[in-house]
Amino acid sequence: MNFPEMKIGDLVCRIPIVQGGMGVGISMAGLASAVANEGGIGVIAGAMIGIDEPDISTDPAVANVRALKHEIQKARSLSSGVIGVNIMVALTHYADLVKGAIEEGIDIIFSGAGLPMDLPEYLTPGAKTKLAPIISSGRAARLICQKWLSRYNYLPDAFVLEGPMAGGHLGFKPDQIDDPKYCLENLLKEVIGAIAPIAAAKGITIPVIVAGGIYTGQDIHHYLSLGASGVQMGTRFVATHECDADIAFKENFLKATKDDLIIIKSPVGMPGRAIKNSFLEDVASGNKMPFTCPYHCVKTCDRTKSPYCITLALAAAKKGKFRNGFAFAGANAYRVDRILSVRELIESLRLEYSAACA
């Protein structure tokens, strides 16, 4: 049995899979276009996307927007499928990046790391860009719906519900991450219950895309059977040939054990899941020295107290230089055992989904 389609307004995806946006530089045009070509939503990560631009330190807003537009154009040249961007609310130049993506006619904007309360404000007349907040609770979903309705007479085109098994920054308190009460199944029921009456009153449906710990086609079948319209997967797409990171970054996932996946306190003020290495061990031991912040990229980063620059750390890791950085990863990263093409990965997920349907 084939995957069902996923519809987000008038946007139709052949398969119900969103490739998670992974910064700094992990998911760019190469990965996004490959996923889009297979019928899913390929996502370019906006977080410090201009890290290699020559003026990134002197004019980061211009550099990042230029780089984002370039990656969108590149992805469009490689695919006629659905292309999205992930733009974190916490980014200092959030508004500039959102405007730039809409100017390029991006199909959908995913926005989390904070509640994107003013996101519809940036839509221009005639823009077809869909807006999908990333949330971690029914309360957040309800609040966004209420604010968007009252301010803009607009409801989200979709929600991404990210559970505590996700990689990177998590929208949970540390003691909630392993609490069964906050498992993705419970959160999905809560979110659907929160938004269904609001959507029904407007005569629409708001699809919910679940994220965090989804690894197999059986997982996809499980969450679709619970009412999700699609899934977002990040970790699985790291271990693909088309992922834009260095091969050493991908091999780091192949080597990871379950015990290597740890929760860290990120400089941006949120807990995050990462692969343990000597860099993070030095941070935990208090060995990292104060630094000069070159980018001021995240509004919530306390540069006076942070032991390291997260942008520089993630950028180094993307290039395979783990002495100076680390990789974020989902809770199931230890299960990754080989690098596939995006097409091979999607086909394996399809076969697993079909078996689960039997």
C-alpha cells in the first residue's frame, strides 16, 4: 500500500513526510530538493544560513537573507516539488528571513523556538505561502489560533507538533522530557482536541504533523492512525547521501550509541538533545572559556554567560570538525546504521508502512 497524500490547504504532497529543518547548514537546497522530488516537503533551515557569507559578521541580516534566497532558488532549480523553510522565532533577524522567504514564493514556512504570534503579518497580497507553527502542547496551539484569529482573521495552515524525543532544541522542561505524560501520543490527542473546534467553526481542518522519534514506516502508520496528517523526520535524513553536511557529520550518527544521546543546556536557554563528545564534556566540566560573540544570532542567547557560541559549534560540526563543536540528534539516532540515498530511505519507509497496513 502506498502512502496517503498530505494536504495543507491547496498544497498537496504525494507522501505525508516533512524533512525537518536542521541548522546550521545541515538541511540546505541539496537535501530539501531531494526530499521534494520524492513527494515530501523538503525544508531548508534558516538558522545562520549565511555562516559562510563574506559579510556575515559585519551585516548578518543581509548575509543571511541573501543566503536563504539563494538556497530557495537553488532548490527550485533542482525540484518542482514542495519546498519549505524553517525559521526560528528566536532568531534576531527572524522578520527579515520570513519576508525574504515569502518574496521568493516559498511554499511553506515552519516556525518554532518560540511562538510565532505575528507570522501572518508578513504575508503579502497574493502570497500563497502556507504558515505552520511548531508547537509542543495543545495550549500553545490554542493560543496561536486565538491570537491569529483576533489579529489577522487567519488560522494556521498546519501545525508541527514536536515531542520530547526530537533532536535539537526542545520545548519542554528537563523533567518533562522523560515523563510518559508528555509522550507524543498524548500530546497529539491534546493538540487535536484543542484545535478541532476552532477549525470546525471556520469550516476547515488544520492538519497536525508529528515530530520527534519517528523512525520507521510503522511509526508513520501508528501516528496517522491516531489522527496525524503527516510526520516530520530529521535524524533519518541526516544519514543520506544528499544531506548537506560533511560525511564525518553523518558518520558521527553511525557511531553513536544510545548512551551517547544526552540532554544539554543550550546557550539559547532551552534544553537540547545532542550526541555526546569531548567538546560537550569540556563544557560540562566548565572548561570552555568566555568568547566574543560575532553574530548576535539568537535573541535568547545570554552572551555574557554562555561558555561557547552555539553557531560556531554547530558550523564546525557540520564541516566534521567535532573538536570545536557537536551535533544535535533525535532520540533514535543510535539506530542509524548506514547512509542511504533519499530515494532508498523513502522506499524503505514505504515498504514498512505497507507492511503495517496489512
